[in-house]
Amino acid sequence: MKTNNTGYIIGAYPCAPSFHQQGEQQEKEFWRLLADTPDIRGIEQPCLEHLHPYGDEWLFRHTPAEWQIVVTAVMETMRRRSGGNGDFGLASADEPQRLACVDYYLHLLNKINRINTSHPGKIIALELQAAPQAGNTSVAQATEAFARSIKEIASWDWSCNLVLEHCDAMTQNAPRKGFLPLESVLETLSGFDISVCINWARSAIEGRNTALPLAHTLAAQRAGKLGALMFSGTAEQGPYGEWQDLHAPFAPFCPESLLTAERAHELFQAAPVSTLQFSGIKLLEIDALADVQHRIDILRDGIRVLNKAAH
């Protein structure tokens, strides 16, 4: 797989003014300032109907042409599940809702291949998620459903890499996402050219500790499946909540955050940047009224810390 290790993938969209329904002028200023920031290889963007609330071409016009994109399915998956449709997911034992989710991935296939035809090499990866049927605690049923979905999706002609983003597991008490456990994911993906992304916060939330992200990184690595590391934070108290999946910035920028340069460094020691398809950050501005500069400061601090942690 093609690897470009110059710079990071930035999940900037939870910091963007559009995330809080602010105006287009603020959005333009946000992307202009981010474009002036060093050490960015590209961005992680969710895809609902399009890659940005103002449309795909708007995003391309307001970001550097050389930036690459990692598309994530997580936002649309959660939007559908929270809208009273908790059975929507690739690992759902509800067959019509599993097929509805596969159909959404067909939309992503067409979108990504269209963009990569008009902008060659623009989208380098799609992050998939293994969402089970809400309220159904059977890991066996979820794993079997996920295997059916993956068999179909992997047979399509993708113009980018496929990466499964691990989220906190359904087997834990009071899960935040409650998706398929990592061991089931690794078992299912063993015969496919699909790697795994470990997000620091999502593994920490699963374990309610700061040790599980490293354990998950090593487990994916042992299986020959570690493709990416993404860094979001979580906290035990404060504005980002208690073990919530809210992409807290690094400490000390966010004083309550459990994500530090040292904890990121642990993962990079186990999996150097050169061994990964991509690495980066996904951070959230928790204050809906925050100005553009503060939103940018969160991301620039994250990049600064990653540079320290990766060496």
C-alpha cells in the first residue's frame, strides 16, 4: 500500500464553525488558517450526502489541492442510529438495516471513485465502522453479520484503501458506541485487504483506562492489521464529560484530558509513523460559540504535540 509519511491527517471537522452551524465566512476563515498550518498531509472528513455541508467542490476550493482525504462513515452511521434507527450498521443482525448500511457504503464507493477520477489520488482511505444491532448483545450474531457485509464491500472496486476504525466495544458496561470487539474485527478481517485504525480515546473509553490503547495497537499489529493511529482525547470530568467520545484536545491545552504527549509516544514507539498508512488527530471544539482562532489553536496544539510524540 502506498504510504506518504509527510504530515498528519487532521480530523478538523469537529472544530470547524460549520459543526456548530456558524456562517460561511467563519468557515472560509477556518479553512484558510488551517491551510497555513505546517505538517498537514490532509484531512479526515465525514460523508453524509457530501464531504462538507457546503458540498464537495466548496471543500476542494477552500483547501490546498495537495491535501489528501480520509473519508469516515462514522458521522452518518451515528446520525442514522440516533435518529431512532439503532439497528443500522454493518454488523447489525437486523438484515434489512444491515443491507441499508451496505447500500450507504455503495454511495460512498460511487462518491469516492468519482472524486478520485476527477482528482486523482485525492481520497486515500475510507474508515468503516462495525456497528451492531442496538440492544442485541450477541457478539456472535454481530460478527456473522459483519462478515457478510465485509465480504460484499471488499468485492467492490475501490480506488482507496479500506480501514476499519475500532470503536469501544459492545461487551463493556455502558458503552458509548458499543461496536464490535477488536478480536472479532481482527478475526473477520483476516482474509481481506482491510486494515485497522486505533483511535486512542475510543480504546481508552472501552477500558475506562489509559492502558488499553497500547494493548489494542499491539493486538492489531500482531494480527498484521495495524494501518493507522488517530488521536482523540477523553476525560473523567470537566466540559468533555466522563469517559465520553467527544474528541478532547491534548493535555495540558485541555487540562482534564487524559491524552498526553507521553501516551501518544507509547503508541508511536510500538508503531512508528513509517509503518502506518496514516496517523493524525481528531479533536473537538466543545464551545459552540468559540471564535475561529480558538478552533485553529486546538488543532495546531495537537499537531505540535504529535510532532513531539512521534519522535
